[in-house]
Amino acid sequence: MARTVYCGIDIGTYHVKVVIAAPAENPDMPMQILGTGTASSRGMRHGYIIDRNEATKSVKEALARASSSARVQIRSARVGLGGVGIDEIHSTGDVTLTPSGGIVTQQQIDRAMRESEKRASPKLSNRTVIHTIPLEYRVDGQKVYGKPEGMQGTKLAIDTLLITMLTQHHDDLVEAVESSGVEVEGVMVAPLAAALVTLTKAQKTAGVCLANIGAETLSIIVFEDDNPISIKVLPTGSADITNTIALSFQIPLPEAEQMKRGAVTGSEIPIRKMDSIVQSRLKEMFKLIAAHLKTIGRAQLLPAGIVITGGGSGMTSTQEIAKAILKLPSQVGQIGHMSRSATVDATWAVAFGLCKWAYADDMIEKSSSLGEAFSGFWDSIKRGIKNLLP
């Protein structure tokens, strides 16, 4: 019997990363990464496509390397969507329970979820809803802890988080992948995919912010009570630090990139000056995160602090600066529940998280498949992922 494999594709501004993984023979063991592939991103800017043909070439290249490494042919994959086009909308949907005889059923929950999207429609011009995540249920005005299915009442209300993306950017990314010969089985916003493998249930329940410092974007996702409550993507990243170094010292970009990462290049530029520039730009980034946390009422109120991932997470003093600016516990993220032989770091979190999502999708009933409906999206993920944890 052929082994089931899963593929995740993370299309970033600087790199396309592909992970091919499979369940371990022992179901109590973590998923095994069979192969990885990466390629320089072409035709991308701030996470969206400006040249579809060039983007397709990059996806093909990364897929070919991953397939060769894993020695399998990939025909379908899950895709991570990033970029500044991602945004959030909070909405509420409510329905009367008369049609069901006053009993909350899954059908009534689905109706309330659809109603929340309908009410948000004035804000959805040129946008596609990627995920509809339930945040709170109420029956007759009383908050329900857990799912309300089976409860009695006259009215059901649901507060939802709608994660959206510009429709054109969404369609361009999907088409770029499918033009490479791979069917897109599902899409997930990149910050949420990364959270599936870098955050623990304890962190998400207590309250935590996951920040990914990419090349041209800074993405933030905030969790509380094991639910994502806010997501934001900002048009700044580690490339801005490289550019500042190059301009300040009038050196080529490749040399500036090496110096940013602490490489010895034989330069006479004082390390203190270099560190000052890096730290200054990092402080600006974490001040943006602090401003967002203040906007959503979570400034200095996340017990699990901030977890930092992405290519920019490895810069000197990143962790300390985050702690000082945000007044929160700070740590650099790691991919959890990995086999000991795995050699990937947290920069592969999105692609691996997509594989884990695909596996979780297979672990739940097809009637509530993540790929078939938005309703109960996060509940389904939690139910499926729970089965995968050791």
C-alpha cells in the first residue's frame, strides 16, 4: 500500500519553501519530513505576485527539489498565503432557534456563521474570506463555554473573526501554484499555519503573540483561550534593516546582509555602529507590534508573551529588544513535536504547518472537512491536531 504523503508550499517574498511529510509508522510519533525544497522567489513583492509566470517558475523549482529529496511525485498540496493583503474583520451573526424547536444544532451554528459573513459584506469589496473562526457563542445573551450544540434557547449568536485577503492576490497565488502542475487542495494564511507547529496549547490558552519577521513583511497573530483573536501583516521586514546598513555605510547589499547576520567580512565598520542600526530598526518593528496589541486591548496582557520566528528572528538581541519594548516574556520560536532527525528550523514552520493541517484534515470526518467548509474551521483544526500530539 502506497504511503500517504502531504505537501505544504510557503510562498514568501524572498523564498519559496516546500515540505513533504508523512505520518510516522507509529501513530504516537511525530510526522516525518521526507524532503524539503527551496528556491528564490521571483515575481513577488510584499507577499503578493507582480509577475505570475516568474512566480510559477519559482514554485516549480522548489517543488522539484523537494520531490527529488523525498523521492515522491507531488500532485496536490496545501498553500500558505501571506502578504500585506491579509486583514481581519470582526463580525457577529445571530439566528432564531425556532426552526430547530429551540435546540442548538450544527445547522443553526452554520447559519449563524454565514450570517456573520453576510453582515460583514460591506467591508468585503474585492476581498475573499479565507477563514471564518468562531470566537464566542451566546444562547439568549448568555456566553457559552465550549460549543453550544444541544443547548436550548430562542436565539443563538456567534462572534467571529473573518480573515480576508485581496481576491486578486489570492487568485494569483493559487493560479501560480496550479500552473506548476500541482492541485491546490486548500489555502491557509501563513501566520495561522506557522502557529500550528510553533505554539503549544498552553501558550495559546494563556495568551500569546506569534510574530514572523520576514524579508518584506512582519506578520502578527494573537491567541487567547486557544483561539486566534487577531491577525495583522505589516509592510516591513528584515530587508529594511539590510537596506539601512547599505545606505548608512555605502556598502553593497550582499555585504550588508552578511554584516546584519554577524558575519565577519573584513570590514572596518565598528561593530557598535552596526549593532546600533540593527537594534534601532528592530525597536521600530516591535513598537508597531506594541501599537497593535494596544489597539486590541492586549498590551502587556499576554502571559505567554511573544514568540518570534522568520528569517529576522536570528539577529542579535532580537529577543531582548522584544522583551524591553513589549514588556512581555520573549523567546525565539522552535518547531515542536519534531522527530530528532529533523534538520529544519522555524523558518520552515509555515510549510510544515500546512502538512500537519492536511494530515489533521484526514483525521476528522469528511462531513466536517477543513477543505470543504469554513464553518467550524478552528474547531476542526483543534480537533484534528489534538489527535497528532504526543
